[in-house]
Amino acid sequence: MGVFYCPFCRLTTFAGRRHLYSASHQRRLREALGRLQAKVQLARKMVKNAVVVKYEAGEHDQVFWCLCCKQDVKRHLSHGNLTVLHGGLLQHMASLEHKKEANKFWWENKAEAKLKQEFLISPEDYERFKSSLVKALDAYEEREDEVIKKMASHIREVEQSRQEMVQAVLEVCFPRMHLSSIQQMTDCFHKPPELLSMPILCTDFYIETTDYLLLVTCSFTSHWGDFDV
């Protein structure tokens, strides 16, 4: 037996390579693999049911530590404003580089052989994932189209409601005047007083509308004095 350094346990021991079979090494190994296995199992659910969502900074930029490859890997795949949930993990676990490093990791750390397949994505499963992804993208586009249609419908309803409010207020303020006469009235309001034959001059006319409020202000000048409506 000689001095042996275990990079996984970050420990120097005089038990030589027998350390790899020790209870402490195997316990740390099982705990670390268990944490990674939970992430892989969650990602496997996406093989037949890929999910595409709108990209969110931070939330979809998460990484995980691959024990075999000793590097951070993106958990999700993002492109533009779209994210494929767990796509990064599945892509990494299906790569030849990961398979090579997994074989090396299992041999170096004497991990349980039958567990290795739990940390690999077969080419067949990855092809299933890609087929599922195509369907998920189509479904996402359909949902987005439906949202756009609903937004357009809402805008039309709001505009119609605003027009009805304007009509109602004008009928109260000017019961004998139709909407088609508003432009003529506003043109008249901006003419010099000496060009008007009207005994009452509207010096200011203002309409302001929002989704919830319509404000009509008219300022008149006559020989009786100034007043607002």
C-alpha cells in the first residue's frame, strides 16, 4: 500500500487504491451520483414530451455540475426568446464525449456498474426527444397565435367601447350634433372671432379618453361672459 490521492474525495490516504472500495468513498460517491441522477430522471420525462416555453433570463440559464466530465453544463437549451426545458442536459448526456468520460469516471471511482446507464441518454432516446421537440415547437406557435388573436380582439373591444363613450357624451353635451359634425365644429372653433356668425364662440374644445375615463372640456365666450362645459 502507498500514498494515494482521491480527486473525488479530495483526500490523500495511505490505503492506496483500496480507498476506492472504502465505505466513506462509496458513500460520497452514492450521494453525489444521487443528486445528479435526480436531475437526469427529471430530464428523461421530456424525451417523449418536450416542453418549449418563453425564455426567462436567470431561470433558464441554470447550469449543473457533471461529475463525469467535471464541468458545468447548461440545464436548458435556449435560442432567441425560446427555451427547451432540460434540453441542455439531454443533449449533453447523449454526447459521445460524455459517454467516454462516464466510462472513465466509473472505472476510476469503482462506481456500481449497473448504475452507469442511468447517466447516459441512448441515441434512440435522443432521436425520440428531437421528434417530440418538433411537436412541442408547433404547439408553442399555435398557443402564441391564439394569444395574439385574443389581444387583437381585446383591442377592438376597447376601441369600440371608447367610441361608444365618446358618442354618449357628445349626445349629452351636443344633442343635436352628430359625430360627422365634430370636425366641422372643431374647424369652426379655430377660426378668428370676426369670421364667425355664431353669437357664441367656443374658444377651446378638448376630448381625452382612456380605457376608463372620457373627458370633454369646452370653453365658450359670449357677450354674457366666459363659461366652461
